[in-house]
Amino acid sequence: MWKERIQFYISRIQAGRLSEMKVQTKWIYQYARLYWKSVVFYTLLGMFGTIVSLGGSLVSRDLVNIITGHQAGKVLQTFAIMIGLNVGNMIVSEISSYASNLISMRVDADIKADIFDKILVTDWESLTNYHTGDLLTRWSSDASMISNGVLSFIPNLIIYTFRFISAFVVVVYHDPSFALFAFLGMPVSLILSKTLMKRMVNNNEKSAAMGAKMSGFNQETFSNIQTIKAFDLIDLYVRRLKQLQQEYISMRLEFQRMSIWTSVILSTVGLLVSYASYGWGIYRVWSGAIDYGTMTMFLGLSGTLTGTLHNLTSLVPMAINLTTSAGRLMDIVEMPREDYSKSDVVAEFAKKNGKSGIGIEMHDISYTYHNGTQVFEQASLEASPHEIVALVGPSGEGKTTMMRILLSLIPIQGGIAKCVAAKKDDGIELSPATRQIFSYVPQGNTMFSGTIAENMRNVKEDATDEEIIDCLKRACAWEFVKKLPDGIHSKIKERGGGFSEGQAQRLSIARALLRDTPILLLDEATSALDVATERKVLKNISRDCKPRTCIVTTHRPTVLSICNQVYAIRQKRCEVLSEEEITQMMHDF
């Protein structure tokens, strides 16, 4: 009967928080093992500091005995040794602090870089389930928690354990009765730690969620200040911020009150243990069992033992914080990853067929979003070099989804989608690796902060000023860039600030042309341009001597006359429009 009961409780524990913490600890270990030399170095420094501190306690004992015994001949020598040990302890402490900060910064940078890389190659649709503010919080705060824990948790666990055992051995060696006082407060500490652990798990999860919520609110607010001002929403957003702040403060205060009571109880127990140690020490000296120096050493070591026990207890909250942060990061980095394994194959394919041109063939493709929305069912589309192929249809029918499929941001769930050579005797299936064949101009303003030239060189680092200007001309952007005081070295503010939507779109098109890939995707990329400029930009692209394949999504049919083929998205399929249908669309528009 008792065996079944024990197994029942073990299974309950394994199925609960401890089981999760075990998995999360293993995940943290993959980083900790990379820095084992740093961990060992920090641990050895801490252990050496403990030995020096114990040596100081023994010398302090001898000094008291020498003074009380009037042994003047040994006072200076012992005093000098004590000063040397204290100076040595100070030096070790400073070296340990410097080494800890140095290593912690390097570990923090390495872990954040690794997680940053993993986030960027995470499946796009899965990643969109998280708010940008939440991602930032996880990447910055949670990653920093992991980096601090990698360096401090295991070394401190070893250092505190070593400090407790070594102090305990010294105490037992001189007077075993004093060792009992080190354990008087242990039952209370363990009981409170167990209660505190349950509360901390809930608090950390709520705190992390609230932090992400506030970060997301702030990020969206600052990104949309223009809209907030335009709708006169300043008072509303200030009230919302104060409400979020009040929720966060209330949550933190609730936990703080519990922590205060826990601290008061632990401190009271610590004081009782200290007073009991004092009383027992006075009694032992009065009875002649020990001398004054030994009593002084015991009192000091009693404080060390009690303090070290509290330090070991404090590692429990640290473990909870660590595993909570690990769990939040695991949610992100363990989502499906994009497959770049065919990058070399794609590069060879592009090198072999780039001069003659690369097109697109899609047959009977199907795609349904994770939320159940089906966009395509047995849809087909073809686009060849030297062609401009348009994709038209009402908003929300799948034009942008088609662009995402072409860029392999989302994988098709049926059918065939591939890049093909001009002679169609060679082809390669679409994958994240085939993005190197594409240039892309998305909807909206996608310029980064920096200069125009820096934005251009994001896609081609070695581009000359002449190459940049040539692409600006083809995108009809040079006409306003050349009038700027600093030309291509003029600054662009965050989200393309300082330029109109039409200007930013032309800069985005120039950037895509500079990338100089076989396939160009324009997703409503000319929507902010007037009709004349739109036609001029597309004509410049069509007259390009390069065998470029261009696919354009648009809701304005005014440019369809210069397109080689026009597809309309109807009933989850792509249908080629006849000249009569195109003419009718242009007339109706």
C-alpha cells in the first residue's frame, strides 16, 4: 500500500512544476556547458575566498586569546597575519567581482545573439502569434536572466555549500555543541521556502506576462504617435498606461507583502539563533569549556552558517526565475524552424541560370492558415523571364498570401511550387533558401532608420554610389533624392520618417532593383504613386535588359495594359484573364 502511495506522489510531482523545471534546466545547461571554464574559474575564486575568510576567523581567535593571555610577543605577528588575510580577502573579492561582470557581459551578449538568430529563423506564421513587445521582453529580459543564472547559480550553489561545510567542520572540530545552533532555523526556512516557491512561480508568470503587455503597449504607442495625435487619443492612451501601471503595481505589492512577512519571520528566527549562540557561548566560557577566542570565532562562524543557509535558500527563487525565463524563451526558440539546408544548391542553381532567367511555376497549390482560413485550393500560376505578371483581386482574397508563399514565409500544403530555368529543363522547389533568388517590395513603408545609401546597401553591401543612383533613377526616386542637401547620404527617420509614402515606396523599389535578383515581387508596391509614375516605374522595369521575372499584386487595373499576363484570384484559384476582361476591368475602374 505504501509503495503505491509513494509512486502516486512521485508521479504527481513529475507531472507538475518540478517536471517542467527539470526540462527547462536541461535547456539552460546547453548554454552553461559552453562556458564551463568561466564557471569553474568563478567557482574556484569563490571557494578560495571562503578559505581566506575561514583563515581570518582562526587568526582572529588566536589574536583574542593572545590579548586576553597577555602574550605580547605574538600580538604584532598575529595582527599582521590577520591584516594580510583581510587584504587578501578584499583582493579576491574585487577580482571575483570584476571577473563576474566581465564574463557575465560576454555570456549575455553571446546568448542574446544566439537567441536573436533563432528567433529570426523561426517559422513566420508561428512567430506572428506573439506581439512584438512580448518578443522584445523575452529576448532582452529573459535572455539576461539566463545569462546571469548560467554564471551565478551553479557556482554559488557550490560556493555556499562549500562555505557551509567548511565552517561546520571547523565548528564541530572545536566544539560540536555549537554546530546545533546552525540548524535551529533550518525547519522554518524550509517550510517558508516551500510556500514562497509556490507563490513565486505564479508571481513570475504573472509578472512576465504583465511586463510583456506593458512593453507591447509602449511599443505600439510610440510607433503610432501620429495616429494617436490625429484622432486626439492622448488622454485615452495616458489613462490606459496608468491602468496598466496600477495593475502591475498591485500585483507586485501583493507579492511584496508576502515577501516582507517571510523576511520578518526569517530575520526573527535568525536573531533568536544568534542570541541563543551568544548565551551558549557565554555559558561555555564561564564553565571553562572554551576560551574567549574560541567563543568569538564560534559567534562569527555561527553567523556564517546561518547566513549561508539563507543564501542557499535564496537560490530557490533564483531557480524559479531562471526556469520561468527559460520556459518563455523555449516557447519561442523551439517553434518550427525554417530550413536553409539547400542554400548551396540554390546558389548553384542561380549561378547556372541567372543570366538566362528564372521563372515561377505553381500547380494545384493549396494553403490554409493556422486559424482555419483557406486561401488557395488547387491554384496555379506561371511567370517567365522578361515578363510582368499581375495578380489582381479584392482585398483579402489572397494576393499578399501568394507573395508569402513565393517567399516561403508560409509553406504550401499541397501541389507544386518551384523556381524554373528559362528553358524549363531545370528547377528547384520553393524553400526559405530560394529567397536569395527574389527581391521583394512589400506593402507600406519598410525603410529602416539610417541614410538612403545605408538602406540600399543593406541588400548589397559593396554597392557603389553610381549603382545606387542608377537604381534610384529606374525607380523614379532620383528626381527627389538629388534635391536633398546630402543626396543619397540623407537621413531617413524611423519607419521612413521624413519622406512621403510615395517617396518611400520608390526608395523601396530602388532597393529591390539594387539587389539584382532574377525574380522581383511587388506587393501593392506602387499603391501610393500616381498613375503616371506607377506606369513609368513598371515600364522601366520591363525595359530592363536583364531577364527579370516580375510579379505584381495590385488593386488598380490602370497598369494592366503593360503586363504580359494578368491573373485574378477567384474562388481560391488563380485564373488568367482575357484581353476583353482586362479592358473591362480598366474601364470599370
